[in-house]
Amino acid sequence: MFFLGARWAVRKLEGFVYPKVTRASGSNHAYDKAKYHSETIEELGLPPHNASLLDVFFLSWLIKRGLTSGEFESEHSRELKRYRKDQLSIQDFYYERCDGCLVSDMLNDEGNAFATAYFDFQHGNYLADYEKNLQKDLPSAFHVTYTQENERRFHAVIDARHAQWKQHGVAVGGVK
């Protein structure tokens, strides 16, 4: 995926060079939206919340690893506190506070750089990791159940990809 209406700049953070998104006209990039999957969910006869599954595993990882923006943390501090105490599900948070969207202004520089390389559904490895570790033999990616065990297991996969990305500085186009 590409950042619409954005230009790239380079910024050093903690000794690593991350591409930084600078918005030429204040535009945001949507990494994904639940509504993009609603027709598929309906065709599969699944509950509407299942449209969020591809995004919420990644969003929960971003939140728990501190890769969200300061503005996002500040704007949603009460709900994030409830989420972190397991008083609010990540799916409810995603729909109620994020309008069912994962967008660039929710993330800090490192979060955006990693999301661009890894969460890109066309070129990154997120979908392949999701299918291998969560979907397995299920009929679709939307048949996965969001559980603490699935979250823990998949977060470990994303942790490994993130460490690999930081170590090797894989550019936009995928974490191999």
C-alpha cells in the first residue's frame, strides 16, 4: 500500500533509520478498514465484528508495544486503559473509538514504518503470517476467533518480524 498524498522523509530513531510519513495536505493513509471486508463477511454468514479480525490482531500488538502516536494515546486514554485492563475488547475498541479503521495518524513514526513494510496486504508478510499461524485449516481469515491465546501466539510472530525488520532495515515492500 502507498501513502496517499504523502511524501517520504527519513528520520533517525534509536540508531535506526525509519521512513517518516509527512503529510503534504494533512491526509491520512488507511492501512485497512473493516468495511472493506463487510461484503465477504456477509457472504460467509459471519458476525459483522469478524470484519475487524485482520486489523485488530495488529492493532493490539501496536498498542501493547507502544507504537501508537501520542495524540492517539491521549485522545483514547480512558478506553485504552480499559483495554489494557481487559475491561474492553480490542474489537469493541476498534469499532467504537477507531471507526473500524486502522490509519496512519494512529501510529508513531516507527509504527507507521513497520506497518508500511509488514502490514501491506499486497507486499508485506502479515497476511501470510496470519494465515499460517491463525487461519490454518479454517475456511477463511475471518473464521478465526479472537482469543487471548491467539493474540499471545500471533503477537510472538509479529515480535519476531519486528525484530527482523529492525535488525535488517527491510524497506517498504515487505519483511522477509
